[in-house]
Amino acid sequence: MLRTETFTGPAWQWEGLAPVSVSQLSMASTPQARLKRDVLSGSEGRHLPLHILFVHSHVAEVERCLQELNKMHFTVSAEIVRTPEEFSERLGSYSYDLVVAEYPSPDWRETQALELLQLSKRQIPLIFVGGTLQRETVAEFITRGAYDCIEMGHIGHLPVAVHQALDEKALRDERDRAENGLRHSEARYRALAGNLSYGICRCGRDGKFLEVNEALVKMLGYASKEELLGVNLVGALIQDADKRAQLLGQSGQQGLVDPIEIECKRKDGAPLKIRVSGQEVLGEQGGLDAYEVITEDVTKQRQLEDHLRQQAARDPLTGLANYRRLAEVLDMEIKRSVRTGREFALLLFDLDGLKQINDRTGI
């Protein structure tokens, strides 16, 4: 294996060999020259360092490739391998921006370098360079995954192909990062929405379910999401017409809807009290597209509150109103009498033996 490096100056050298000066050729006003200038337009100074792995048996041809890249202000760190074993070892140990492979090569099958590169799972552009390349061969290589094929007689095209390959690779990498980020975000959202104790759904403007999470399915007593998706939200979930209009934006309000509490029924007919909040979802054109609704089952909470109120106002043994409840009702009636001038009567009953029963087992 041979190794070469190019530096920011106009000269580069092989390790162990004398420096070779790179002639500074002027760029004539030709279509190829104009294309080269287009590659460099808008750039300042040299390109970022470029690490290239050459699969080649002729040092002189590699030198020509490097000369063309150097003229186009690429700063190149290059390495050469001759055998498939060396190629696989370098791919597994180092990072490269580009692979340039000789075709045909005496030590390689037609697309063996490309096949080994694909087996390595490394997303590196590969360009074939060679003598005379038939159109059918070029088409086959590109179909198999090569980025480009360039004849040595037109090696001046190499910098343009390298620039385009690197640009496309950067775009693919950015797209892949964006797609991975989106997949992770969606996975986190699905995990969050699926494991919440809150029911979450998206419904259309007509109130029909579009998406639901598992918590809502269990809350409403359905067997599956598919079964619940067949239920109309307006007709089956929300029974109060005024609150339904408020939640779904049919009462003229816009934006985030304040939480409301409604009574509905599970699939088995059991009563259910839920706290519901929702918001409008706008489409691409800015118009109303759907509603996102979050529901919380407050049935047990309300039952507990009712139980606590009963305990505070009634005797736990007899269920009769206790002294605290008597004081509340009496105070309320006195204030009503003062306000309206209406008289009221207080009737007291004495139940035989109740005091003894209460003293023994009551409070």
C-alpha cells in the first residue's frame, strides 16, 4: 500500500519520494473550464480536507487524478491499496470521503471494489476511472451503485464529479439525520401517548375519531382502537349539546378550549365522568383541519368527593343529617327569611332510644 498527501500549497509528494511540482495551468475559456469555475463559484479559498482511498495499480494515473484535484483547490489526503484484502482492512479501520477505483484492474473483478464497499455498510461515493468505458458498462456500474465513471482521457472531469458527489452525500446525510430525528421523535411521542393515563384523540370537524390512544380505548371500555374509531365522538362520547359545541369550536370560540367536565357512558353502559380539554389543529392552508382532545377519567375522584361530603354532613350510622348539616341549613334559611321576609318553621323530632344507640355505636 502506498500513501500520499497533498497540502495547502501547490506541491504534494509521495512518502519516500522526491517532491513533484504541480504545474499551475491557466483555465482557458472552454465549457470544461467554465464548469470548473462554477464548481468553485461562491467558495472562499480551498475546500475542506478530502480523504480519498484509491484502488489502483498505476501510480502515474493516481498522480494525474491528484493534479486535477489540486488545480481545483482540493486539499487531498490520499491512500492507495492494490488488493481486496487491503481495501477491506482500510475501510474497517479508517474513515474516507471518497473511493476512486481503477477499471479494469488486473487484480480485481469488474465491480468487486463496489461490492466490498457496499458490504462494509459505509456510505462512501465511489468513482470508477479507466481507459475506454463503454456506455453500457457505465450504465451498469451506476445502476449497481457507483456514483460516476470517468475515462482517463477526460480526467479533467474528476473534480466536478467529486464536488457533486460530496454535495449529494452531504444532502443525503442531512436527510438521514432529519429522518432519524423524526423517527425518534415519533417513537417518543407514541410511547408517551400510549402509556399515559390520559385519553388522547384526534377527531375531524364532524367529531369522528381519526386517532386514539390505548388509554382512551380502556377508559371507554372498548376492545380495540379499530372498534373505537368507528364511534362518532359527537353522538357517542359527548351527550351534552352545549358542552359539545364548546369543545368542538361550534360555539364561535377559537384556539385552546378551556377544560370542561361531562358525563358520558362506557360501552357497557356504566356512567363515566370525564374532564375534557381540546384545541384546534390548523391545516397547511391555515384553515381548521381537526381537533386534538385530551380526556381524564374523574369518576372515582368525584365519587370520593361526594363520599367525603356525605361524611361531613351525615351521621355514618343512621345516615341522618348531623349537627353540622343542621347548622348549615338553619343558617341558610335564616338568611333567606331576612332577605325575602318569608317565615320558616323549625320542627324537632325526638326519637326514642336514639341517643343510647348513638352513644353505643355511633359518633
